[in-house]
Amino acid sequence: MSTTATAKPGFDSQGTQSDEQRVDAAMRSFVREFGVTAALHMESCVRCGLCAEACHFHLVTRDPKYTPVHKLELFRRAYFREASPFAPLVRALGLVKKPTLAELQQWQELIYDSCTMCGRCTLACPMGIDIAELVKEARHGLFKAGLIPERLALMDRTARQWGSPATPAEDLPDILAEVAQEHGVAIPCDLPQADVLVTAAPAELGDHTKALADAAKILNRIGAKWTMHQGGFDASNIGFNNGDLELQERLTRAIVDTALKIGAKTVLLPECGHAYGAARWEAARWYGAALPLRIIHMTEFLDEQLAAGTIRVKPIGDSATFHDPCQIVRRGGLEAAARRVLAALGLELRELQDAGVAGICCGGGGGVVSNLRAAPLRAKVFELKKAQVEATGAQRFVTSCGQCRITLEQGAKAAHWERKTESLLELVADNLIE
């Protein structure tokens, strides 16, 4: 059940906890997050302000409340009050007050509406503080308090029931059959044995089915033994974004356990940034050891196939600029791979003013694109990206993340900008040499 009885207008709440119970739930979660690394980060901040100039939300508004370190203020207070070396003295002397429900409600905007966990602030921090990771950990507390945006909460509930915020698992065979028929490509489903388990992002099961069909086209071309599977098919992992650790683990295990069940040695992730963060970099935390299979992003897959010569593409010959998805490039390290694929396509790359690991976020990561009340902020960030794209004079605008693509398409529509955002995967598939 959802209630807004104690929430201020513009802030959402879920469940029936009392005000005091919400605060206590958040505090307990915060304390659980304070391991050695988080403690070092809390103690290290020197308030230099460099992170402010890295944050796209601060850059386009110049509002000090969007300074990344300010977004960690309640987390910092919880640390010094509950987990720091002098916590008993801090509490006894009342040096740091316990957060109030009103403060937690206000904080919801700062870490869900105006933070995409893109990591650009982390890159800028001279003390090496991983601000993006700390925001993600802070979201765990607000989720436990039942204080997340309602749209994200709805997607969370749907994913718990269906295994995906997009569709029930039992509908997957019919969806894939329709996509296969529409695009004229074979898409195997629920094979009992395969070498590659292919996963999707929600949009690929709805509006962006061409991306799914193009992945199938390439996999079939190279003769891969692959399948999609009802047991684990949606890699987007809404739990990762929401701060719902239980759901994050369940969705990750669904994919990995299904892959192991069918004997797959590779899990192929879609063009989705947070899928890469959740499955590639955090999967091992649920198993306590390195996984006995590879988890790779579509960008890596394309790069490897082109390098091996198993697929060849005809040169396009246009100029292009590239939007670097934060979770794939800055947080995931695939800067060079995407550029090798662009080069194989014969595209003259014209870099954005801020490119590669320094690239500016699309403005919709971390679930922000699904958070309707954040739309005005996203529009401002889009204007910044739009100006950088136009400054290159490039003929094409390409990215390798479906969520970035959705965000940029929404921004273009709102701004009446006719530039199309293209998928790296789809460009490869469209230009395969027979």
C-alpha cells in the first residue's frame, strides 16, 4: 500500500511505517553500509568544491543544493553520529543531530531526482572519494524507509512480481516470436543448453525491438549457440537503481543461475549501462567468489567479433560524435572498445567537448529517466549535451546505451531537436557484409 500522509508535496512514500520507524529504518541501513571504505571516504572530504563543477545538474542550474558532496550530508551525519570513532561522544554531546523525516523527504530529491550516479564527481575528487557509490549506498537507506519516487517504487513492485518491470517471464516466448516474425530473424528461447545467454533491457521488449533483432542477427551470423530464457532475461536491474538490495540480488542471481543451468559460458548484456554495473561488477558480491562465466556488454562483444573477423562491416563514410554512457565508459572502462567499433564502421569521430571518461551524463541514468518529476532538470541537462553535439558539426550522433538513447530522444522531442540518436549495435547490424 502507498501513502503520502506524512510526505511533503513532491515527495513520495511507500508503506505504513510511522515517521519514527522510517527514520530508524534509514539509519540502520546507513550504519550497515559503513565499512572501512565508506568510513575513509566520510573522513576524507576537504570541502574543496571540485565535485560541484563536475555535476551536470549543478552545471546547468548553479544551485548549491546540487553539489555532490551536499547530497551526502545526511549520510555523513549518520556516520559521525553512529559509526565514527567518536560516535558515543558525538551522541552524548549532541554534536550531530539525528536526521528528521522532513530531511529524509527533502533528500529524496537530491539522490533520486538530481543524481544519476554517473561518477563524474568521483573522477574529479582529489581525495579519491567515490561519491557515486556512496549515493548508491544512501539509496539503500531511503528504500528501507519507504521514501523513493513512486514511479520507481511501481517498477520495483512489478519487477518483484514478474522478474522484469517490462513483462512477465511467461510472456517472453510470445514477445520473442513476434519480434522474430517482424524482423525476419530467428530468436531461440528457453533452449536447455547454450553457450551464450542473451539478456535484454525493457525497451528492447517494447519500443526498441530492432536492437534485440539486430543482436540476434549478429549472433546467428557468427553461428553462436545462444538463447534467451524465461529464467533470467531482463538485465536492467531496477533494484540496483532503487537501492533495493534484495531485488538486486534476486535479479542478478536469476541471470547467473540460469546461465549456469544451461551450461552457458558467457552472459551477453544489452546496450544498457546499469545492466553492466549490476551484472558485470556487482554479481560476484552475491556469490562470494569469481563467477565461472564471462559477463560482457554488447560493446565488448561487437569489438571482439570485429577484431576476430567473424563479422565484417562496410564503411559508412560519415562523420559522427559519440555519447559515452557513464556506467559503460567512466564506471566500466569501455572507452576504447566503442571507438574501435566506430572506426571499423569507417566513421570520422568528432569528439564532444567532454568525452570519454570525462563525458557528461545524458541526465537520465540511475532511474532518473523514469522519474517523471525530474523531467525539468533532465531538460536542462539535455540542452548542455545538445550544444556539445551541435558544436562538433558531426553528421551522426551515436551511443551504446539504450537508456541514454531514451533520455536523449525524450530531450530532443521536448526541445524540438530533429537530431536522431543512433545505436552502435544497430549501426553494426545494418552494415554487415554478407
